[in-house]
Amino acid sequence: MGESVAEASILSWLKKEGDRVTADEPLVEIATDKVNSEVPSPEDGILVSCRVNVGDTVQVGHVIAIIETGDGASASAPVAAAAPTIIEVPAAPAASVAVSSGTAVVSSSDRFYSPLVKNISKQENISQAELDSISGTGQNGRVTKEDLMGYIASRGNKVAPIQATSTASAPASKSIEAPRVKGPTITVGPNDEIIEMDRMRRLIADHMIMSTQVSPHVTSYVEADLTNVVMWRNKVKKQFEANAKTKLTFTPIFIEAVAKAIRDFPGVNASVDGNNIIMRGDINIGMAAALPSGNLIVPVIKNADQLNLVGIAKKVNDLAERARANKLTPDEIQGGTYTLTNVGSFGNVMGTPIINQPQVAILAVGAIRKKPAVIETPQGDAIAIRHMMFLSHSYDHRIVDGALGGRFVRRVADYLEEWDVNREI
């Protein structure tokens, strides 16, 4: 399911008990944070038992079905996880149980918490006692990510208690609680329509609230002259499509410039873990994509700095097409280290994007517009019609200062402005 996916929800069973299934035939449809995907049968055989119901949320490694194979043995179909984290523990002569190794965290009250819930709790300074008090809606009363994010949103900003040292002279420190933030009371009029958020929109809302609470956002702006880029693309796009069998949009050009700038300023390609800064070794650029439903998803181009422009263009077009068709795999939205969002595709001049946690920066590119601009010529300054675009760089001010954040977005603009109009495809 991807390295950071800890649980999935069962959306529908594509086969019923007693049905014969073949290896790699879709067996069940599941949903993670943002992606719905089909899990194939691992074996040929008969589906003899569905262990979980539609709507249940299960941990990675949990057995969800039993398949009787042709030789009479049974094979388990767990929600997939990376092979090194799975231990097969015999439970009965004809079955096996998949257990996630080293990921189960048990509280003092023997209540199970997924690694994802524990990690968010750590980031939000939620004590074990406070976590134990949260009412869970998951299986057997388990606290899900949605339960925790809802609790955090209603909890307000609390300052974690300061632990007093165990000396006789040191007075016990008291926790200081900030005022709870309560949303306004909404009056519904007779002509109003109430639309319940779907699952993805609720997750997006929770993620945005969490990001603004975790990271102090700062945004730097640069206006770039993209005339060379526009002229070059207009000249080569037909030949590019004929040779590469894929269209050349502006997005791959932006991603290439971002990947180069990250090499120059690796400090924006990081995450924060408590008091530790994690410098990411890979450059995995997420590209925010709008779905037909109006929701947002961020597929990731892994190792973008190691791809040429043709490779980036093929990745961009493939991921965008499958995102719109809801055909992305969970791994394709995991592992991003930096995000690009193109608000210009909606005709917007600029935007102030919210950081995609646990990253520390995100870049928004605006619409490319023809504008009069001052240019330098051998004969002196002149006013000419140029293709101009704003770049908005939001970053986590805990570890990215204005100098780094501003220099990075300026470097991206430099790479775009210095584009070689004679560049070969």
C-alpha cells in the first residue's frame, strides 16, 4: 500500500463467498487516505471466507479473506504491505495471519493505535492519557485518523504540559491551555441546500487544518519572464508529440526547473520530526491535480531530477490521466518531498498554497499572461510585450527562513527565464 499507509477501508467486495477466483483477478476494492484501488487475488482458488465487512477500516497486515487453493490449502489475502514488515503467524492448520512487524503500538490501557495515529499524536503533543480518552469510531472502538483529526480541530491549540524535574525544590509545572477555537453558528435558510462532505473532502479538510496548525506559513513571490519558454514550446510541441508520443504541456518544464533548484537549495526538500530535520535524499515532486469531483489529489513523480524532459512529460500525462479516471495506486501518491500546484490552469494569477505535510514547502505557478515589460537591449531599455508569470512559494518558517525560501523561488524563475530557445528535444 505504500510505505506510509497504515490502514485501508473496505469499499466493496468484488467477489462473494463461494466464488472461484483466479490469480490477479480483482477481489476487493479498498480506499486509503485519497486513493481507491482494487486488490487482486494472490492465488487461484475459491473464496471461502470474507473476514471483514464493507465499511470496515483494517490495519495493513490484517487478514481480510481466506482462499482455498486447488491443493486444499488456504492462502490469506492481507492488505498489502512491504514484504520486510510482514510476519506470517500460523493461527490454524488451514489459515495464516499476517502481522505487521514492529508497527503495533499498545497504550497503557491495552488499546491498539495505528502508527499513523501515534505519529500524528506525537506531532500534536497529545499525551497517552489524552489519546486514551478520545472516542473511536473504528472497529472495536479503535481511534481512526478521522477521529484524531476531528479531535485536534475541536481541541484548539494546547500547549503541552511541561514535565517538572523530580527534585524537591522544583515546583510542579502546570499546563497552559489556549482558548478553544469554535466555529461560528450557521443558520440554514429555507432556500439553502445542505451537502455532506464526501470522504475525500473530509480528509482534505482535516489535512489542511493540520498543516496550518503544524507549520507557520510564509509566502514569497517572484514574477518571471517566460517568453523564451513559450516561444520554444510553440516551436517544438508538434515534433515533441510525434517523437515522444505524448503532449508537451508547461507542467513538465516547471517540474524540471523545480528539480534543478532543489539540487541547488536542498533545504526545501526536507521534513521536520520534533527537533530533528530530515533532509530527503530523493527528489520526489508531487503535482496537485484537480479531480472531476472537485476534490484534489497529489500524484508523485519519483526521482524527478533523474528524468529528462521527455520522461517527466510522460509521467505527468500518465499520472494526470489516471488520476482523473481514479486509477492511481496508493504508492503513486506516497513519498512526495516537494509539491507543485498550477493555479494558472484555472486562470488565476497567483495563489498562497498550503504546505502538503510532512513536506516543508510548496510552489504555486500562476497564469502566463502577455504584459508590457521593461527589457534591456544593446541600445538601452525598451518596453516590449512579454509572457509573464507569478510564482508563489509557501514554506515552513520553522526551518526555512526567508533567505532560503526567497532564493529558491528566484532560482526556479532564473531557470525558466534562461531557457534555451534552441534546445533540442
